[in-house]
Amino acid sequence: MQLFVEQIFEMNKRTGLRLLLFLWSFNFLLPLHAQQLEISTFSVDVSPNLGTPVAYAPARSIQDPLSARGVVIYGPESPIVLCAVDYLGIANEGLEAWRSQLASAAETSIERVWVSALHQHDGMRCDLTTEKIMQQYGLGGTRFDVTYIEKSIRKTARAVKKARRKKHMVSYIGFGQAKVDSVASNRRILGDADTVQIIRWSRTSDSAAIAAPEGLIDPFLKSITFWDGDQPIAVMTYYATHPQSYYGMGDVTCEFVGIARNQREAELGIPHIHFNGCSGNITAGKYNTGAVENRPVLTRRIYQGMQKAWENSTKAPIQPADLSWYSTPVTLPLGRHLVEEDLRAQMKNDTLSRINKLTAAKHLAWLQRTESGYQIDISALKLGNTWMLNLPGELFIEYQLAAQKLKPENNICVAAYGEYGPGYIGTKIAYSQGGYETSERASRVSEDAERVLMEAIREVLQISE
């Protein structure tokens, strides 16, 4: 370096001095820039082509576009990606494809990428492992459009890469919450014997289910906002419920949570990303008969919750040192009903319906993945005293409420529906209470999953024993 400097001065002292000043300022400003907290946002349309299989039927219309949207957060370490997709679920090798390609686009590690679904029942399924099994038994393409899924992932990755060119400095983070009235209700109504007496589905016409109390829910919608001074940059909201009004005919929609999100985004003029919480045992069934007119009613109630949470927000200064990312891998204990020989026999059974074969294929996919050593990443992003906890599957609301109780002095926002492979994940006691959610059809883990998950939640929330 010294010889290089001397040669510059010999050529031209004035030019050399200017160059040295430039080099000095560059080396000085680079660390200063790296110490700033910044974000970029991305959003792409991932609506399927007509005729493409969505959750329960081929797509026959696009009522409301589906999107993949999120933020990339830049701090002292590698970038962090948070992405929400208007899909039914993203599982196994499908989730790996999403995370790995977004990680590459953001130039970060896969462990620092969180992708989850909002679980709309007229959205697409994404499970490349189950599709491979379906292909082995002559059912390929009946439930998954691999070509379009891969195209959507690449499209989202390009959006992430492009977003890196337009970063916004973050100087404040806002947090607010508001109660949402008459949307969420617990779907498991227990009888005198402490077993499930009534199941309250997403659309309910059973008068007893409608009359029963809401049950255990989290009534609050939570809002996180990013600010550069007085300028809002983006908002993320969290709420726990199955987001279904009516569905199943192939009329693609982002449902009432997505429609409300889109309305707020248009009104505020900034990107809005919404995440679904632990809503495995939560639906709008008490307030939704499945009638077409229920969708705008539920949309308005969610919209009002988003609006009030925004209005209730308070801002606090944020520094790069206030950002932390914690992650731990876990292996969830398999349900005892996952037996490969039995599942393959079901796939070969010509009398079994296609929907039952899909269930067997999903069971087999999760069994193979788990036995191969695959683990789920449980993660949490800390920004000051606000935490974003990221969890897998269709978790019961008890996990969300338990996480909030672990840090009552902090703001805990929970996103579930990450790794969709395990299906429903109940509490330990729920597996003895009966009901659809903990049945052999719906859940691919055992009652011991609660212990494993709660240990991981404590770890990533930095709860010391």
C-alpha cells in the first residue's frame, strides 16, 4: 500500500491527494452505511392459470389475485427475508425451493429466510415431495402444478433481487394492536366429558355451533410499521384465524384477510404484508354460514382491525444493535399411524378415493422427510421490544398465547403456516380429546410435539430456564 501511495504522488501530487481523500472517505462511509438499519419490499402476482389445480378444484376464475409479498431487512449481519404467500400451504421440498431461491436472491443464508402461507382454501398447494409420490402412482398433476409453482418461486426471487436496489433507511419501528370483533372462534367445542362434542367448521350452519361461545381465541390483530423519520415505509399485520368464507369451487381468492390487506395498502400507499397466526383450531365459523354476503362483512371487520391497530401504534427509535435473529432446528415426533407399508398399500388401492390417496401421499412424504433427518427451523426476529415468532404447520392458538405469556413485557407477533408438512399440531391434551384436527387424517405428529415446540419457542425467544 505504501509503494502504491508513493507512486501516485510521483505521478501527480494533486491527483494523488484527491484519490487518497476519495479512498479514505469510501472506507469511512462504508462501515457507517453498514451500521444503518434498512428494508426493501417486494410483491408479485402468483395467481394460477385457469385450469390449474388449486386446493379443492381446478381454477375456474380469479376473483381476487394471489400474491407473494414481503420485506428484506438489512442490518449488521446477513439480510433477513420475511415472505407471506397467498397459498393453502407450502411443504417439504416446496418450502425448501422457496427459501433457498429467496436466500440466493437476497444474498443470505436459508436459515434467515421465513416463508409462510396465509392458508386460503382457494389458493394453491405447494408440496413437491408429495407430488413426486403422486407421480409414482399415476396421480401426477392432479393436485399440484409444478411448472407454475417453480415459475412463481423464480418470479418472487427476481422481485427480491430487484428490491435490493431500492432500500429504505429505518429509524423508527411502530407497534399497535386492536381487537377484532366477531371474526375468530374456536372450532373445538368440548362436552361434559372434556372431549370434542361439536366441530365448528369455517362455514357453519349448525345452530348449536353458532350459539356456542367463541371459546379460546386471540382477539387482537397486531401491527408492525417501519418508518424513516415521519415517512412510513411498510406495515406488517398478524391475526389468527382460518381465512375462509366460502370456497371449494375453484374461484381463486385471497379471501377476506387478503382483500382487507389490499384495501389498506391502497389507502395508505405503502406495502402491506399480512401473516396468519396459530389458527389450526380457529375459524370464522361462529360468524360465517358460507353465504356469499358473509365475505364482505368479514373483510370489513378485519379491515377495521387493521385500521385501528395502525391508529393505536406508537413509534420508538430503532438502531441496528436492536436487531437480532434467533433460529433453532427441531425434529417433530411422528404420529404412530405413519407406517410406510400401510401408506403404500393405500396408494395402490384402486378403491380408495383420490382425496384419501392425497392424504396418504402427504403422510408418506412427511414420514420420509423426517426419517431422512430433515428438521424444521423455528425462528424469531427481535426489533427492540417487538418480536416476530415464526412457527410451522397448523398450530393451535394455545402456542401463540403461550409465547405471548413468556414475554409479557414485549410485543410478540406470531406467524404460523411455515413448514406445512406436519399438518395440524395440537396441544398434548388435545390428542386425547378427539376432533378432526388431531385425527390420523389431519395430524402427522404425536402429542409429544408440544414439548419439542415449546422448548424451541423458549430458545428463540431467549427465555432462560
